[in-house]
Amino acid sequence: MLLGCHLSCKNGYLKMAEDAVSIGANTFQFFTRNPRGSYEKELNADDLTAFRAYCHEHGITAFVGYAPYTVNPAAMKMSERDFSQMILSEDLARMEETPGQLYAFHPGHSMGQPEDEAIEKAAYMLNQVMHPSQTTTVVLVNTAGEGSTICSKFEDMASLIAQVKLQDHIGMCFDTSAVWTAGYDIVNDLDGVLDQLDRTVGLDKVREVHLTDSKEGCGSRVDRHVDIGQGTIGFDALARVLTHPKLAGRPFIIEISKSSLPIYETQIAAFKMAAKGQ
């Protein structure tokens, strides 16, 4: 079972891996740069070498880079698309310093366009920035449908993924809070939701899972995270997601309202106990 959380990379890659191990995690996710801007910290070769060795020693085989929220590959304005293409291109190049990993981001906002046109723009950009030589898999995070965000429906996510040329390097991140608030009842009908996902996107395309609890109710289209067990999804339903055989083998990343290593450690331990049936 690959279980971890979102960590800060401000003190380098090695410190990230050490933090993960210290709280019982064997995978993690991190922002590749300032999540609200574009600043990126220069990579340190010695830090990366130590990080790779530490991950090998401690059995960390999978982790996820997360793009900043400012990326919008579906943007109507050319200037916004140019900015997003620059970020995605640079980030994918940096991800090759740690080969074979995942790179996640939201598909974007339509900003008044028809959704199918916004999806076409996002797919076009992905085809511009992805290259056959890359080892990184891009994972698109589903949305709640809040505002003009695209791909809250499985059918729309399937449409976007189908338009990407490098099918071996594209997938989806299944975010539980966004799925729930988009109207998919994972609390009372998880099997049905996963069957629907399989018929549209394909479960083989689900490469990552965000374990997130929601402040808002099913179908609210408002994605607001709260600490696990304090929201409308609840710990038990999220534990069923974690242990569902159709999702086995993916990195499960816990996300809460405000990152805290002690809270993450407690939640990871609780999920491990639940996975053991205790």
C-alpha cells in the first residue's frame, strides 16, 4: 500500500523524504514551485543524489510533483496559455531529474468558453509539452465543477485524456472531495462510482488518489478540504476508498486544510489500522 501526504519541498528533496519516513509514509506529493505563482527553487545536485539514495534505502518508489494553481492550459487568453505552457514544460523537464514519477495538475478553467473548446485547448497544450522520451506520467486531477473549472464529469475527463497523443504517459488523479462534491456518491455507492469511472475514463488511467474530506455535501460543486473525519465524507468512507481492490497499487495522498506533520502521522496510522481491519 502506497500511503502518504502533501509535503513541503522548501528544505530540499532529501528533507521531504526524511519527513515522509518520520511519519510512516512511503509516498508523498509536493508543489514543484510556489503554488500561487511561478517561482521555482533551483535544484541541488547533491541534494538529489542524497534523496535518490535515501528513497532506495527506505523503499520510496513513487511520489508526485504538483503544479501551481496558476496553471490553466484551457485558458481563453493566449497570454495565460503561454504562461501555463512555460510552467508545464519547465516542470516536466525538472521531473526527469527523478525519472518515472507522476506530475499532477488541474485541467483548468473554461472562463466563458464552451467546455468542449476548453478541453480541446488543454489537450492541445498537453500535446505540445509532452514528449515521447519523457518518463514522467501526467495525471489530471478531477474537479468539483466549481465556477468554470472543467472535467468535473468523468465523461469530460475521458474526452480530454483521449485527445492526448502519448497515452502511455497520461492518466487521472481521483480526488475524493472533488468527486463527492461533483455529485458522485462515494459514501453510499463507491462500487457504482468506480464502475462508472471504469466505463468512461477507465480504471487503468487512474494513477493517483487524493484522500480528501469535504466541508461541503455531495453535489454542492464546492471543493473545500477539512481534516480527515471532520467532513461530510468521513474517515470510514475514505478508508473504503483506500482499501478498494480496484484502486490497489496507486499512491494515496492525504490532503487536509493545512499541512501538519503530527496530524498526517496520526491519520496515516489510522488508515493503516483500518487497512488491517482493526
